Amino acid sequence: MVVSAFIFLECAAGRAKDVAKQVSKISGVKLSHAVTGPHDVIAFVEAPDINALGATIVSKIQGVSGVLRTTTNVVVK
């Protein structure tokens, strides 16, 4: 079963557009946009299971230069 999640990213000042572009290139990321509000980038990610989702977030998304913090909201329905 596919696991989907919205990932909210906080970025270093002035880096949101570049971070959104880099995140959009990561496998499993379906959408990635720089936004206004309390977060700088919102991404929608799909993975085959929760372990793969965690690996994508920790190993790939958090590894993008300019990402300071992520918050993950898993889709339940």
C-alpha cells in the first residue's frame, strides 16, 4: 500500500525557491512548492511503505542544502 505525506519545510533565508526546485527532483516527490506562511516549502511525497517514506525524508529531503527543519503529516485517508 502506498503511503502519502505532506512535508512542510523550513529553509534558510532566501533559499525557498531553490529548495523547492531541488526537492521536486527527488524520487517519490510528486509536488514541491515555495509558499507563504509559517513554512517555506510544502512537498507531497508518495512511497511504497512507511520505511521508504522515512528514508526519503531523512536521507534525501533533509539533505538538500538550505533545509533547516521538516515536519511530516502522513495522509490517513
